[in-house]
Amino acid sequence: MNSIIAGLNPQSVERVAGSGNKFVHLTENKSDYYLNFVPGFKNWDMCGSEAILTSRFGIVTDAHKKPIEYSTESSVTLSEGIIAAKNKAVY
């Protein structure tokens, strides 16, 4: 993650505890994006945050830039992490 952050050359890096709080930062325009490539997010942890962020024109995908699937056919664990951005321009 440190090399990815350095490559993006952000103006600042916010250290915020909890996935939900990170999405609050995005929806309140306190942050532009949220990257987390640690495996283990569960769909039930993401669905509410994704719904709120996308209702405000944000984007949430898995680490491979594919939409998160919420179905009985897909895994309930996001095995490679997520990318979330406050809008398409940032994404």
C-alpha cells in the first residue's frame, strides 16, 4: 500500500479507523478516494456504504475495477480488496 500511495502522490493521507468511517469521509468530501487491498471484506459490510456513496455519484469496485456482485452465485468475501472514489473523475 505504501508504494501505491507514493505513486499516487496525494496531497494528504487521512488515517481513519473503520471501513464505514472511511466511506463517511468520502460522502462528506473529506477524502477523494479509499483504497484497501487487504482481503476479507464481506458483501454485507460493503452494501450499505456502496449504496450511500453511489447515490452521491461515487464509485465502488473490487481491486480489479469490476463491480461488486451481490448475489447467491458470487462469493460473499471480496478476496482482493476495494477501490472507492467520490466521483468518476477521481476514479
